Amino acid sequence: MNEIIDGITQAVQLIVTLDPEVVGITVLTLEISLASTLISAAMAIPLGGFIHFREFPGKRALVNIIQTLYALPTVIAGLLVFLLISRAGPFGFLRLLFTPAGMVIAQVVLVLPIMLGLTISALSGVAKEKKDTILALGATELQTILTLICEARFAILAGVALGFGRAISEVGAAMMIGGNIRDYTRILTTAIALQTSMGDIAFSIALGIILLSIALLVNLAVNLVQGEGPRD
Amino acid sequence: MIELSHVSRSFTGRNVLDDISLRIRDGEIFALIGPSGSGKTTLLRIIDLLEEPSQGQILFNGSAIGPGAEDRLLARRGIGMVFQKPVPLSTTVFGNVAAGLRFRGMKGDALAGKVREALEVVGISQLADRRARTLSGGEMQRLALARAIATGPGLLLMDEPTANLDPANSALIEELILSINRRFRTTVVIATHDLPQGQRLAHRLGVLDRGHLLQTGEPAEVFYHPGKPEVARFVGVENILPGTVTGSSDGLTTVSLGGAIAISRTELPAGTKVLACIRAEDITLHTSKEIRSSARNLLMGRIIRVASQGPFARVTVDAGISLTALVTTRSVQDLGLSPEKVVSLTFKAGAVHLIPTP
């Protein structure tokens, strides 16, 4: 019991005194997860718009597959990216294994289905009458998709936030692709895994508090934005 | 001019529109009238090129619109549409009216000018900066109208423009439709189940029932000379009686209605099977023995039923045939009309419209 209380006390100290290692890991974590979130959103939102708008054979199956991939195990994403970027893999020449860029790719693979799926369902949630209204106002296909995305912006944003949450909290792929190299690819989750196994409870608790705080902040921000948004 | 030629539309095997041929003239207000589910909305959507007919085609000024999305978009940009339940885009009132103009690449002062003009036409300039979703029903309907006319369409389509509005707002929207038609020479097609509204607004009407276009014509023609029994019923003719023409002379036709004889101005050869249509408001009731009336038809009978409806009452009389007359509630009291009372009925030959039946 004492160990936990001591751990928490020390953790708070580490955070309050802005321990350089804690800060370094946090900054790197945010950089990697934000990068993968932005890249995923940049792909998922337009792609989701077209998948929603266009009718094509196999659309239903595609959406089903995308939704199944929500639950893609992080180690499977890690394995997939590992096979692609390891020395022997097709993209081995890019030397991305054990780099932050490699981790970003792995997180994109992990997060893209969620954002894509949630974008599609956010757009499906927009009343059909709105699509008709936009078309009747003389919009081109692209204008229609963009306007619908704008109409569904709050729901889409929630999907992006959820994607960020998955990116920042996953540990499997980050460990396999990043390798947990100190000051280079060590992020909050991999550091917690390592420090805990090494018995440095205080450090782990400190990082855990930071990780939870980030999740909390993102959640608060989404709620705030949605609170101002429309109810429809 | 818009011409629909043998347009049909079916959804999963069910025919929503069946072989509709129709011309809408430039600058007129045309009302598609029919009960709910008669296909009005689908027809408007086809005219707005939001939906394609299963069969037949639609011509704008004599030319068909190509199947390409580009051609359809170009044609659609000349049309404004107000849906039955207008939905706001989640932005301001200004942003809503600006949307169509922005899609056409307009911006800056020109855009703002057009938006202000459209808001002024419908009288909601003061709401420009409001979030559109906070508008009341009447305001939203006016916004939808402003949004549709902002781009200066030659054709304005409106689906049940007053169905969800209170009487004051309905009157306002009707005024706006008339003034937009007059001021901008916009061709207007409205779909409505509200018969008097069609009569008030439209230069011509088309009666739609279960996907069939039963009759088109000027309001007076459709109301007083329905071409089919369904139209007669829909335009509110209460007395529709089967009969046979027995003879005609001097433009007057005698028709036997089973229990009674009536004189009509509809000219048909003897022996023709007909349905005689007599509007309830064209029948006059009398209680005195001496009747001074120029009406050709005079029948005697006993009152069966008096159904009061606010300022008016429907009095049904058994005069060999059952006839219903529309009487003011004041007259019901003054004349002491009640069941079993014997009364005389008069109506003009012109009030008896005959529809030949096979």
C-alpha cells in the first residue's frame, strides 16, 4: 500500500517539476499521435465522403470490412507494418523500422478504419433531406460531399478524436515498430510497459497520469465543440 | 416550357407515376393537386432532375436533358426547389441563402447583394445573422423560399409550401408565391393537397390521383367541369348520381337519375350513361309553397339529415334521389330545417355537369 502512495507522490513530483525525461516522452508521444491522427483524417474524411456519396457494387461489404477493422489488434497492425518496412520487406529500403515515422505509419493503419467508418456513419446520420436540399441548390458532386462533411463536422470530429485516443493509447504496434528506443521512439505507453517491468512504479504512474489527462482533455474538447453544435 | 412526355416512375415494382404527359407554360403558376401519396412529390423531383423517370422523358424548351451528370447539373441550376419539410443547413440564415450562389462560384459583394435581395423579397432581412435552426416554421419556410430564388431560377418548384404552417403564415407564403411569379416572371409549379389553395394561386391545375394525371385545365374548368368521377369527388362535388340521358333540345339535356329527372346544359346524345355532378353549394332550399326561381330544376323532398359545420350546414334531402345542399347555419335556424321537414330544392341547369361513363 505504501509503495503505491509513495509512487503517486513521486509521480506528482515528476510532473510538477517537469522532469526532462517525462516531458520528452510526452512531447514525442503527442507528436507521433497527432501526426498519425492528422494524416488519417486527411485520408479518411474525403474517402469516407466518396464512399458515402457514390453507389457501387460491394459498397456494403466494404463498409462491413471497415467496421470489422475497428477491432484490428494492435499487434496485427504492428506485424503488418513490420513485414512491409523491415529490411526484407518491400519498403525496407526506406529504413523506417524503429523510427518515429514507422510508428506513425503503424498508427495510421490502426486508426484509419475507425475514422473512415465513423466518417461514413456520420454522413449517413445527416438527414437525406439535406442532401436533396444541397443538390437542389445546384451543387456539384464535390460541393455536395464537402457541404455534407461540413454539416456532419461535429460527428466527424468525434470520430477523429476517437482515432486519436486509439493512436495515443496503443502499445503493441509502437513497441514492435518503434522498438522503445530511449529519446527516439519511446512513448508514454511503451515507457510505462518498460518502467513497470523494471519496478520504477513512480515513473509509470506519472506517465499514466499524463496519458489519462490527455485523453480527458481531448474528450472535454470534443464535448465542448459538440455542445455548441446542432442537435440534429 | 417544360414538357413531360409519357413519364412513369416505379419503385420496387410499384408504379408511383403512370404515363404522365403534361406541359407547363412559361410564366404560369401550375398546381399539381392530389391527395397524399398521389405522386406529386415524385413528379416534382423528376422535374428537378433529382430523380430519373423509369420511362418517358422530360423536355426543357423542347430539348431533352442529356443523361450526363454535367448536363443535369446545368439544367438543375436553372430550377429552384422548396421541399415539403425544408431543412436548414447548419449555418446562419445568410449562409443558407448564400449556399446556392456559392456553388455557382459567386463571392464577395455580388454574393452579399443577391442574398440581401432574396431575404428582402421574403421579408426576413432582419434574421440574416440568426442560426437557421433557431427559426420558427414560418420563418424557415420563407428562408427556404429565399434560398431557392436567390439564384434567380426561371422555374420554382414548391412541394406543399404551406402544409405545416398556421393560416397567417400560409397566407403570407401564398402572397409571396404570387408576387414572385409576377415580379420575376418565374414559372411556378406547386404540389398541394389543398384544393382551395390551388384555386387561389394557380393559372392551371393538374389533378393527380394514385400516379395518374386525371385532368389538367384552368381552375374553373376543373372545379365545375370535372372530366372524371375521381376528379369530381376530389374537387368536392358531393352529389354524384348515375343516370341516363333521355333527350335534348335547345342546348338543354334531360337526364333520368332513377328517382328524379334533371335538366343539364351538358350536351350529350340520348341513351348516354352519365354521372350527374351537382355541387352542394349550387342547390337552394325553400320551405314556402311559392317559389320564385329561374332555376330549371325543381324537386320536392323530405330532409333526412342536417349536419352542422360551423357557419355552414349540409342538409341531405330525399327527393327520390338523395341530394345534399350547403346552407348557412343562419338559414337552418331561420327556415327551421330539421329531419322530416318537407322542402323544395332548386338548381340551375348549368349546375348539373354530366360525365359520360362507359
